Amino acid sequence: MALCQLSELYFSSEITEPDNLSVLGIAYQLKGRKKQIVLGATEHHTVFELVGYKNWELGGSPFVV
């Protein structure tokens, strides 16, 4: 059983969409307070492209798990 409302549930056809939505949601929520977005080296390349497209600063050092 999901612990959310049906209106809070999103379905996607692939992993790229929710990855990008997550990064966008966090970045816009923290707009004006945070200056950097830290991503892991294993993140999908489209997420890095999104960060570059939005001209957000990518911080931290890449890591591999």
C-alpha cells in the first residue's frame, strides 16, 4: 500500500523522466538558498545535461559506488 495520495503518484515510461523531475524539483525548491548541485558519477548523463542546460553550478567530487 502506498503512503501517498493518488494525485501524488507519477508514472513514467523510463528512468530519465523521474531523474530529471527529481533534480528540477529539488533545485527549484531550494532556489536562492543553495548554490551547487552535487551528483554522483553514476548518474544518468541526461541529468548532467539538464544541470548544464539550466546553468546550475555542479559541485562536489564525483564518486562511484
